Amino acid sequence: MTEDRRDEMPEDHSGTEGQFLASYDPSVYPHIGVTADVILFANLSGDMHVLLIQRGQHPYKGRWALPGGFVELDEDLEEAARRELAEETGVLVRPGTLEQLAAYGKPGRDPRMRIVTIAFVGLVETLPPVSGGSDAAKARFWPVSELDLGSGEAAGDAPALAFDHNVIISDALAHLNRI
């Protein structure tokens, strides 16, 4: 647990907005990272597929994961999701193609630090060509029926999934079934 220094913040808020902001110290709050992940589905003859990347770097090097990554300071959330999708898989989608699904922020979901991810879901009618890029060693569409969405661990030919991506994919499938 990080040290709580919020009691060191000035209590006097009687000045102007500018004065308040000039004295404001955001370092008294814990630092967390924000990422955007993309669940891109394709329905091929009734068999749902999901786009995954094989991680080329730690943590979870070699495991399969949703395309995604850190949101830049000057970036909108959907813009970050589309950028990461393009960088890691080569897939370009227009603004408005992805729908914000949910936020995931369970402590410990990422071993690097406290990270909250905003998940975006999309559906394409045909499989676009994909290739691993940036920090992704590979990219491919996997039949959802081949994934172990219970534990996320490898079982038989199913790939081991990184982070809590089994939960996110399950939630995205449930969302698609509701609409």
C-alpha cells in the first residue's frame, strides 16, 4: 500500500481557481496506468473468432493477449485503442467502429503496476489481414471455441491468455449476445 499524503494538501480553497490549481499537488495520490484493449470479433459461418496478439515482451512473454497498450497523455481513449490495434496487428478501423465495453481495474491484474484498462469491442464481417507489430510477436484470429475462457490457461491446443483477458473476452461475448 502506498503512503497516503493527501492530508498534506492545502485545505484553503478560498482563492481563485488558478491559485488552487497552482498549489495543487497530484503526487499525493497513487499513480496508476491507463490502457486501452481491443476485442475485435469476426463471425465466420457462425463460428466467432477473436483477434489476439502473441506478446513479444514481458510480462507474459509468449502468451496470447488482446491488442492494446498504454494511453498517451494527449490521446482520447478510443483513439488509443485504434492506435494500439493498428500498431500491434496492422488492422485499421474508422472512428466509431469500436464501442466502449467496460473498465477493468482489479488490483494485481497486471504485475507491472496498478493498471486500469478500458476495453473496446468491435465486429468485422471479414477477416482482415493481420501481422504482429510493435511489441507483438504474432497476430491472428482465434476461434473463440478453441479458447479456455474459464481460467485463461493453456488447455490442449488452446493458447494461454495473458492478464485477465479471458474475463474481458467473456464479457465482450456476453455483450454481443445482448445486442
